Amino acid sequence: MNAKMLARDLVRDLTRQMANLVLKDEGRLAEADVIREQLVRCGALCRRGEVEQFVKNFDAEVTEETRREFAISMHPAQVDSKLWLTEELERHCDLSAMSLVVLGAWYGTLPLIINWRISTPSRQMICIDSDAAAGEVGARMIGSLYSNIEYRCADAMELDYNALDTRDPPVFINTICEHLADPAAWWARIPGGQLVALQSNNYTACPDHISCVFSIEQFKQQCPMSELLFGGVLDFPEGDRFMLIGRR
């Protein structure tokens, strides 16, 4: 039987329960009944092996210092934002024919979700983050399971986007626009006509969110596109997530 995509609610349930167990310090995730229940659901789709190994990798690879940080990367707001991006980006391009360059990728949750949710995912997904330690953990936990995910350490504000070596035409994905010290300077580094997917938010309670926007129109002004394919807002209790897909 061929493997099938993981249902949206399955991805949400699995990651939410993983995050909750970690934050409650409930021990090894692979031994938790609620996780085993989700793995049974994965088994019905012929995906149990890889998902179970991901959970086991988490138990083996994530240190006490990074467990909480990884749990935050699987917070429902984070996962819902990445599911939204995955679904909208798939509507506007053939992901199987593109290389995805994910800026501020952290541990690589977005490429993981794309592999779970897209029937024919991109053959190359490059996770770029300035935190080398996060990339190393992500490579062992996620990259070791999927040959189409790789990790590179670089600063998004200093990267030479014209010189990136990609297997297929790239899509630049930046879900950390609110973290950038100078979004305009970053935007100026992106080649004209380049396909991009961008996210920002208005959650100012986080001290690292130094370039928040407060409307989709403000986001469009921050990153003006020659061709806008999608612009939208996703509401969360903590605030709004804004997304743009289009060409520089």
C-alpha cells in the first residue's frame, strides 16, 4: 500500500500533544499513550515508521536545554502558520519542481510538515538559520529521516541570495520577518522577480519581534512585490499572522 499524506488534524494533534508533554515534563514521548494513539493513525496511512522515528529521535537528540525551545516550535500557532503557508504555497506553484530555501528555519519544522502534507514534496529544502546548534539538532532529528532536507548556518541579513546553489528554481520562504533588524535592507537583497513566501505578525510581547507589522497593508509596504499572488491574515488569541506570496 502506498503511503498517504498525513491529515491536517493529525499533524495538529500530534505536534500539540508532543509540545504539551514536553512542557509538562512528562518523560519520553514515544512511551506516552496519547502519542501512541497518533502513531496508530499514522499507521493507517502507511506513515507510522517515519513519524515514530521522528518521535524517538526527539527523545534521543533533544537535550534538556533545548526541549522547551523545540516544544515552542511545535506550538499550535507555529504549526497552524506553517500548515497555512504549505497549503497556500502549493496552490500557487508546483512544489515538486522548486527548491525551498527556508530562512530562520530553526529546527526545520516547516520542511517536516511539507513532507507530511504534500504528496510530491520538493526534492530540496534548505533550512537556513544563524543558530548553528539548532541546525545540528534539526539535522539529527529531522534531516536524518528525509534526504530532501538539508541545513546551512547563515544570517538572513548577510546571505548572498544570487549565489545560492539550488537543485531547482528556488522559492525563498521567510517566516521571521518580525525578527529582522531592517526588513527593507533584507528585501533589497532579494533578486527581482524572485518567488517568495513571507510571514510576519503583530505579537509585540516577544522582545525578539522588533519589526512587527499591524496590518496586511503595512506588510505589503514593508515588502513591496511586483506581483502579489496571495495576501492574508490568520487570527490567533495572541495576535495576527500575516502572509504574502508573490514575486519581488
